[in-house]
Amino acid sequence: MRFIKRQSKYLLIFFCLMLSAAGMAETKPWPADRPAKVFAFKIDHTIDPRMNRRVKLALKEAESEGSDLVIIEMDTYGGALNDADDIRTRLLNYTIPVYVFIDKDAASAGALISIACDSIYMAPGASIGAATVVTQDGQAAPDKYQSYMRSIMRSTAEAKGRNPRIAEAMVDQSIQIDSISQEGKVITFSTTEAIRYHFCEAQVNNIDDILKRAGISSYERTDFKMTGTEKIISFFLNPLVSGLLLMIIIGGIYFELQTPGVGFPLLAALTAVALYFVPYYLNGLATHWEILLFAIGAVLLALEVFVIPGFGVAGISGIVLIAGSLVLSMLNNDWFDFSFVSSLQLSTALSTIFIALVVSFAFMLFMGARLRKFRIFQRLALQDSQQSREGYSSNFKDFSLKGKKGVAFTRLRPSGKVEIKGEIYDAYTRGEFIDAGKTVLVIEEVGNSIKVRELASDDHT
């Protein structure tokens, strides 16, 4: 009996020494020849293409600066699964050690990203877990998404030496783990629970505490900051700014059609198109096929206006494709799969497009007759009237064309050109459109212009 007690005493001393050695190993001091280079950045918003791009830029900058350690300050309720998976993969393949400090919450996609880090530290009152995939209305997504989330949570936990079964139970409420998960509930750990089940190294209050535990007393810390270019990109992603750009696109196209050849409205529209699509493309929202939809729509609309007579399938299709492209480029959809597009994002995109269209058309109606009052328009158009009492004559013909027949040389929309006895004249209709090649009748002469109407085959007037 004494022998057993003595052996137990020795075993207890041995384990204490082992734990002490482990603690000494954890706090092994950083080499004193130089301070450690610590790079920090935040994941403090929804996981979406913008956050995906921020993480990508931050990790790239940390690598270019030769950082020894990267620390992520985490506080998010989650976000898009595809963007979270991109970040997770990037962290698993990263060569520099990455620690995460969960200041408040690491839920759903945030939990996945945290588990992909080399070490997890949590503040008092923080939490990690609840990684069930949900749709835009807050309901659980179809099982194919849950299955994928379970698999990447499991594989990520395995890669970082954490319990894969617990990681799965953060997604699937049907997984039961004795004394850890409750029936019908996914796992969400508090700081104390995360430490107990090895999903957190320690409870800390700030990044300085993390560095002390790592034995780093001398360090140079760099915090990631958005560059001027990135701030500009974020500015143009604002729905209000996007709506303004849409107005410029619509108005520019309209005024260019009204005053062909001026060029300035078309240039403004093309500039607005670039400023609209480029930020969304760089942030992963606008894809190649969505931009291609816009280009196809623009071509169809141009064909309808300049080539194809009437206003039919091509014109309507062009408008639908352009509007659809503008909406889709604002949403993080996957080939028309809107499972992970929130109702707020969808309503914001649709309302932005709708308001831009309404305001644009109202502006065009209001400003169409007032353009000549602006100085810039006065430089582009003749403003002086040449009155007959001042000696000007508007008619240089010594014969009348009234009652003559001719052919529409161009499409009249309602103005254009007609050909009468081999001569080309400026002409306009009473408001109707006349396609090129149609027979017309001159019904009135006003200066050098003539008013015409289409002459039907059975019209003998």
C-alpha cells in the first residue's frame, strides 16, 4: 500500500514537472538579437467579398514586410460561405504563424476562419461556434451546404490538431457529444469552455497579453491600413454612389442619342460604367459573365436604335440585360444562386436600380428643354437665331417640294433625311417613326426642312 502511494506521489511530481516544462516551452523568450515583427489586422464585419479582399491584401502585405507573426482581431457573426472558404484556404497555406484574438464573437464563418489559425485566444465573455449555414431568410440552408460546411470544419480542425468531431458539432445539431453538446443545439463555446476542449489556448485581454504568453517582449507592431486606392474602391461600392453612377450611365446614353456627335454625354456614360463595374469586379462581386451581359445588352440596344427598324425584341432584351447585369454585379450570387444573398442586400440592389431609373427619367424630362441655358451647351450648339427681318433667308430653293413624293433615305425618328428626285433633304414627321426605304409625301415646308408622312401603297393623295 505504501509502495502504491509512493509511486503515485512520484507520478504526480513527474506530471507537474512535465506541465512546468510545457509552460516554460510556451513562454520561451524571443531571440534578443532583434525585435519580432508583428502584423495585425481586423475581421470585424460580415464575411463577404470585401472582407475576403481585405484579408488577401493584409496577408500579402505581412509577407512582403517579412513579418514573424500575424494576429487577427476577430469579431464577426459570419457571412458568405464561399468567401470564408477562400480565407480559410489562404490561412492553411500561409507560411507565417497566424494567431486569432476573438474579442467578442467568432460565429459561423468566423468560427471556421478562427479554427484555421495556428493559435486561438479569446477575451473574457467571447464566444466561438454556431456554424450552421443559413439562407437569406435565416433558415437552415439545404443539406448540400451543411454537408460541405461540416467537411471543411472537420478537415480544418484536423489540420490544426483540434477535435474534428467538435468542429462538426458546431454545424450539425444532430451530432451528440457526451457532456459537450446538447440535443438539438449546435455547439457554441464560451472562453472557458473553448479552453477546456482545446479550441482556445488562453484567455487574454488584448494582443499584448498574447505576445507575452509567446515570450515576445520586444516587438515592432504594424497594423494593416487601407490604401488610398482601396478607400476609393470602397467609396464607389457605396449604394448611394452606385445609384449616382447609374444615373450618369442612363442620362449619358439618352443625351448622346438626342445630340449625336457631341461625344461628351457618351464619354460620361462610359466613364460611369468603368467606375461602376471595376470596384465590384475587384471585390469579387461583379464577374466576367455579368459584365458580358451588360456589353451584350448595350450592343442589342445600339442595334435597335441605329439598325433594326421599330422597337421590339432586341431593344427590350438589351434593356433587360443591362438592368439585370447592374443588379447582379451588386450581389454575391453564384450563377443566379441567391441562397446566401441576404434580403437586405437584394432589396438594396433593387431599390438602387429602381431609384436611379426613376430619377434619371425625371431628370431627362426636366432638363431636356433646359440644356441650352447651360454655358457648356451654349459652346456646343448655335444659340443665335437668324431672323428674316435681319436679312437672313432660310430657304435657298426656287421651287416648292410640297406634294412631292420621295423615299426615306434614313430612318426618321421622327427626324432624318429623305431623297426626292436624287436630292437629299432634311425632313421630319408629325411624330411617327418611318423606316428607311418607305415612300413619303411632303406635306409642309419650313425653311430648309420639310415635313413628311408615310405614303401607304393604297394612298393616291
